[in-house]
Amino acid sequence: MDNITLAGLLAATPPADLKIIELTAELTRPDGALDLDAAAARQAEVELACSQAEDYAAGSKRLLEAMRWKLRPRRS
């Protein structure tokens, strides 16, 4: 794996501005529990935010695995 591949993986990793974080804050009741009725009313938005978070996690994992491969000890 070369630096071009690492740069490509980095470029393909989505930005970390995850909607799931803001949405979770909005859907959390004062007692700390998730407001299921409010979440159900915003189901499409919740699904989109979850999909975005999953895409970010997958891209980050690919980049992490590439970095670990690049940094692994080499035999002489």
C-alpha cells in the first residue's frame, strides 16, 4: 500500500459532522432516556443519521486498517 492509496482512503472518509450526535441530543428526555415517540415521529431523519454514522464508521475502519498495515513491523 502506498501513500496515494492512503490519501484516497482519507479523501473517501466522510466528514465527522455526524447528525446522529445532534439528533440524539434533541431526542433525549431530561431524565436521560430516549424519547421514543419523538424518535418515531422523526424516523426518516433518524434512519438517515444512522446511515451517515455507519458510512463514517466504515470509512474510518478502512483508513485505520490501512494505517495499521502501513505501520506494521517489517522483516528484514
